[in-house]
Amino acid sequence: MRIIVTYDVSTETAAGRKRLRRVAKLCERVGQRVQKSVFECNLNQMQYEALERQLLAEIDEQVDNLRLYRFTEPADLYVKQWGNFRAVDFDGPLII
């Protein structure tokens, strides 16, 4: 399933800045950054549930905001993009 993760983590304190880095690292492990606090991910149900648990464990719901958007399959029918952006094909072969 394709999901979009968006977050707004308060960085007014050192603890907030640390939360922001941890949330970003969690998202970088499973998805592709499309904007500063927006990630696009292709996950199975188990990966999605694990990511949700990990993100909820990191944020402070009193001052932070986290949103997870799940796209209906086939997601390619519902996603359009324009402009200069190079998407990574996570399903295809990876050449290093």
C-alpha cells in the first residue's frame, strides 16, 4: 500500500528537536522524502502497523502533529505529479 506520512514536530525545545530527528529517521528508513516533513512510502500491512507504532511512540501529542494517509489501490490511479521530482522505484531492482 502507498502511504503519505506528514508531521509537524515542535522544535522549541531540545527534546522537540531530538523528536524531529528521530521521526525523520524513522520515515527515511521506509520511504522517500518528497518535502521537508512529507514522506511517500510503499509498505505492506505489517510494515505500516510497525511504522505507526514507532511514530506514535516518538511524538508528543500535546505539541506535535502526525498524519498518515493511505491510498486506495491501485494508488497510481489516484496520484498525479508535475514538476521536477525524481521518484525512486522501490519495487524494481536496486543498482548501486
